[in-house]
Amino acid sequence: MFKNVTRAAILAVALAGTAGGAFADPMADAKAFVDTYAQRVTTWDGPTTGPKAAADKTIVVLAGDMKNGGILGVTNGLQEAAKVMGWDVRVLDGAGSVQNRTAIFNQALTLKPDGIAILGFDAIEQQVGVDAAKAAGIPLVSWHAGPKVGPDPEQGIFTNVTTDAMDVAKAAADWAFVDAGGHPKVVIFTDSCCAIAIAKADRMKEEIESLGGEVLEYVDTPIADTSNRMPTLTTALLQRYGSKWTHSLAINDIYFDFMAPSLAAAGIGGEDQPIAVAAGDGSESAYQRVRTGQYQAVTVAEPLNLQGWQLVDELNRAVQGEDPSGYVSPLHVVTKENVDYDGGQDNVFDPDNGYRDEYRKIWGK
């Protein structure tokens, strides 16, 4: 899995660390953490009980930016699950700006739906709309709407669906640490518009530095403008750090959608340093890059389609006065070695754990 560190070397270090029994070895610990999430996901660990499907509901999806592969994947899963429920779904695209998101939130409120799903932007950014929905008795569920996993009543959110963002960030940083033979020198890409993005980036920085690596630069650049910014930014970073730069860590795959031309122009091959590692979300383009070894080695993927089904299940609980399920979906470290299982043949992380059948059982569908 890790091309710069052999399994024999890792094992030797691990045995040396455990022989004395005094302390754990960081390299072995990091590899063990990554390998935990690189395995097949075949067991359902989500809810098995809940309310039957409520009839004739209308849901509005507020998408932060449908150009974002993660948001698109969750939306597809939500629509798939809503079809099973017999619900109507209206998708509104915020197109990557605060102004647009405010407009679609207001539009959603005028539609008077049975529920609203916020995808990929901070709920607190639209607190006026959130408060208005709460006053109107419209339940809100979300995906990546804040750093907190699960119910967030203080923000007016029935539940925020996500993997454990801190584990996602740790997995990405640990992979880079192992791949760099314990001496990573990284650039971290994030977007300060989103609390969850900053939380993930801060966790990656903390992990790299605690392991003795170096953060060359912490770059705050908007996700919505990556197509314009990343080519010139990549060139500038190469000029600044050159061969010192071993790994790129980003809070989302989309940053790497626009780096390759600049890297190629500098004579850097698809599997050369700086090696790209994304702490989310597992987009189709990321899977293709990982599979072909072209300018991305890892994506720490989320089960986007499953999360769409979970959003529908949570809304079904909310409209019937039930509590949230409490489920936290699994993450998956996708590498060239394991890219073809758990949905990877279709360029997604779609766990082979029977989640569709499990939710159908709960809903009586």
C-alpha cells in the first residue's frame, strides 16, 4: 500500500517498539490506523429499527454547489432513497456562493416542504433561514453543515450526517506520514468558509506535526474557485518549495481536479512527489486518478450514496417525532490496491453491507 516504506521495514520497527513494551511505535500505529479503514466494508452497523415510511412527503435539498462531487453523490443517494419512500424531492443549487445559498433557502421556505436537507455548507451561515424553518415546524437535516457529528439542536439541525471528520483527517495525515517514511513535508489545502473544512485541516496539521513531520504551508483557498486558483497556486508552491514538498493534503478531492496540468508542465509525473491525499469525499474523478496513478494516490472516501439514504431515514424519523438514529457512517481509505471493491468499480465508495435492504426493512418497503 505504501510505496516508500516496505512492509518488512514497518514490521521490523513495530517489533522493535513492542519488544521493550515501554512505548508504541508511531510508524506502526499510523499504519495500523490506516489499514483499519482500508478494509472491505461488508457488515451493516447502522440502525435496524425505526418508524415505517411516512406517506406523501415533499423534501427540498439545498445543495451548496452541485459541481462538488461529494454533494452530487449525496444528492443522488437521497433521490434514490426518496423514490423508495414515494416522496417528492426538489433540488436547489446554491452554485458556490453565500448569496445564492441565501436565495435558495428563501425559495425553500416559500415551498413549505415537509423537510429540508442542507448539503455542503455551514448551517450557521444561513441562521436566519434555519430559524425561520424551525419557527415553521420544518425539520432540517444536513450533510457537512458543521463540525459536529449527529444531532445539533443548538444550530436547529435534527442531525448532521457525516463520517467522523477527525478520523478522516487523521487517516489522510497518517497515510502521508507512512508513505514519506516518517518525514512528510506537506502543504494543506482548506477553505475557511466552512467550519468542518477548517476542523479537518487543523486536525491534519496537528497530526503531521505531532508525528514529527513538517507543514510547509497551510493554504486557505475557496473550494468554489479551485478551477481558477489551483493552477497558478500549484506553480507558485512548486517554485517556493521544490523537491521539499512531499505530499499535498486537502479537505476535499476537488482541489486535485485542477493541479495536474501545472505539475505536468513542471515535469512531475503522475506518481511523483508531491503526492496528493484527500481527506474526503471520494469523488468519481478522484477514484479515476487513484486507479490510474495520475496525480492522486489516496482519497479518504465517504459512502455518499449511503449518506443520502441516511438523510431520508433521519427525515422520516423527524417528521414522525422520533429521535435521530445516532448512526455514523464508515469512512474508507481508497488506494490503488483496493480501489476496485466496495463500489470502486463504479468510481464510488458504496459499501457492500446491504444498507439499501436494511433501510427498506425499517421503512416497510
